Amino acid sequence: MDGDFRTEFVRQPTALKQHPALVLNADYRPLSYYPLSLWPWQDAVKAAFLDRVDIIAEYDEVARSPSMQIRIPSVVVLKDYVKPQKRVAFTRFNLFLRDEFCCQYCGAKGDLTFDHVVPRAAGGVTSWENVVAACSRCNLKKGSKSLRRSGLTLRKPPRQPGSEELRNMGRRFPPGYLHETWLDFLYWDSELEA
């Protein structure tokens, strides 16, 4: 059996890389939703070995060393609470997340850039209150004109989001893969099926 595992592992050397662990804070909430707080299985095993996390759920697969074996963790919870940041960093990603990955002029999704509502040429600053996600078409149409001159209107006024608001916004955009053991921890406040 051990030889079969070794042979299979050699044939598929990336097989164990495909087992990330969902990382929960000490309050059993993910550290982040978007991007989802995941660790490679090796980091989860190391943290468990160093007694920094508790293993809540496991994959069926086992990692082996010469002296021990351990089921690969799929959900781990930190023993020490990590205080979430109150300040939200002004990044392109967070801006797109705030605007729900859609153009704030026409509502289109995909191929987004960002636009200064008050153009920089007219003294507009790069801030939460003056920058919005925009599709290429709308951004080119607006150019360095004011909203009134361009004929465009905003779907909602730009503003700085709170950290909790942005975290909740991230829950609307789950990653392409969710392991079944993660679901209870990701959507614990969603309505249950009867």
C-alpha cells in the first residue's frame, strides 16, 4: 500500500498542493472572505504541529513523514484572536470590491479600470470619494470631462467603505472552489433550508 501511494504521488506531484485549509479567526469567522483566507496544507499542518491552531475538519487524504502521519486539515481555527483592521486600504482591488466589480456608469462587468469623477486635470484627487470602477468604454467617453459634460451619471456616489462592509461585500463573490467542510463557516448566517 505504501508503495502504491508513493507511485501515485510521483505520478501526480501536485496532488497534495490542491488541499488548501480554510483559516478561521478565534471567533470562528474567516480572516477574510475575498480573497478567502486559505493556507497551503503544509502551513496548516505546521501551525497545528506548533499548537497555533486547532484542526476543525480534515480531508480524507493523509500526509506522511518517516515518523508520523496526519490527515490533511481542511479547516483550522487560530488559537489567538487576530483583531481585524479598521482601516481599509485604498487599493484597486478594494475599489472594485466596493463597486461590486461593475462599472459605476453603465453597470457593465469585466474589463474594468478606474475613473476620477472629478478629473485630475480639473484638480480631482485620487481618493475613495473621487474614484470609481469604470468600463473602458465609459472611461473613454468621459475622458477628462465633468460628469455633466460627459452625459454620464453615477449609479451610487463614491465613498470610503468600512472594513466590515467590505468584508461582507466579499462574501458575495465566493471563489470557484469551495470544499464542503468550509460551507458551515462561510455562510453561517445565511438562511437554512427547511
